[in-house]
Amino acid sequence: MPGASRSRFAGLAIPLLAATAVALLSGCANRDSITVGSVPDDYRTNHPIVISEKDEKIDLPVAASARGATKAQRQTLLGFLDGYDRSAAPVLTISAPAGSANELAARAAAQDFRRIAIASGVRANRIALTAYQASSAEINAPVRVAFSSMRAHTDKCGRWPEDLLETSENKHYANFGCSYQNNLAAQVANPADLLGPRKHSQIDAANRDAVIDVYRQRGVSDEFLANSEVDY
């Protein structure tokens, strides 16, 4: 009897141990799936396009013997002001150096730059003439022109934290999609469009009436009717 009892106990213990092992393994599988599923694997999530203000600036060199703005400086400034948003009208700052070898010439050029900006559409009350301390009295410091603008951009590209050959998880590498997102952000003419839709424009009542009249008269081309699934 003792031998039979031990055999019966062993026969029951083996299925119980097997069931316990299966339960433990299934628990591990569930935890792994949750962990993997929580890791983002979309380039739009890894490199999102964000909207922020960025300072646009340009340094215009001025010679000590100059008498106002030159033609080359005028063309350069006009090209720079093409990026100025006249509807938002941010402050345009024109900073002339103080204590430099070309201080007087730079101050005169800054006045000319102000007149050029006004002529190109920048409001006079949105232009600020300031001065900054030159690093040395023996150099010709430039006149700095700057304004803030809204820009769409992503994070900096070129991150390679892991070996590209490590593909056991079959996931995107860290830099995947970064250049595409940056190029897309650079092509957006108005970054505010990424924040939400614009207001609808006014309806052209005359054009709407003309379209409705054509529709009522069944003025639809035979080519459209032949390729249409709608029975007019």
C-alpha cells in the first residue's frame, strides 16, 4: 500500500507541475507583449514636427569709410526681409556696434537700413534701433538685423545610439524618418496651418448659382457620364 500511494501521488504531481509551468510561461509572454507594445515605432512619434519661434538674423558688414548703405547691402537686406511676416509684424531690431572702429559709419548705415525696411513694408513702429558693445575698438563690427518668426521643425537629426545591424526586434533605428520630417516642416509655407484649419473664405454666390444651374440642366459631359457610377 505505501508503494501504491507513492505511485499515485507521483502520477498526480507531474500534471500539476506541468500546469504550473504553463501558467508561469504564459504570464511572461503577456508581460513581454505589453512591454514591446508600449515602445513607439513610428517616425512621426519619434520625430514630431513642432511649432516654435526662432530668431532670424543677419550681420551686414560696414566699412569704416562707408557713407550709408551700399547697393549690395540693400539687396542683401531686401532678400532677408522676404521672410518677414508683415501680418504678424514682429519687432525688427537693427543693432549698430558701439566702440568699434566703424561706429559712425555703422550708425549711418543702420539709419539707411531702417528706411529700406520701411519702404519694403515693415511698419515704422515695429522697428527698434539699438546698439551693442563691440568686442574691440580696432575692428569693424557688423550691423545686426534680426526678427522673430514662427517656424516648423523637428529635433536634430543624426542620432545613432545603437548599431544598425542590431535588427533582432525589427524596429526602426533612432534616426529613421528624421530627415523626411525636417524636409516636410521646411516646405510648409505657413506653420500655423499645422496648428489647425483656417477660417473658411466667403462663398462666391454668383459662381455657386451658375454651378447649381448647370447641375439642374443636367449639363454634364458624356465622358463624365460614361465613367460615372451614378445614374443621372
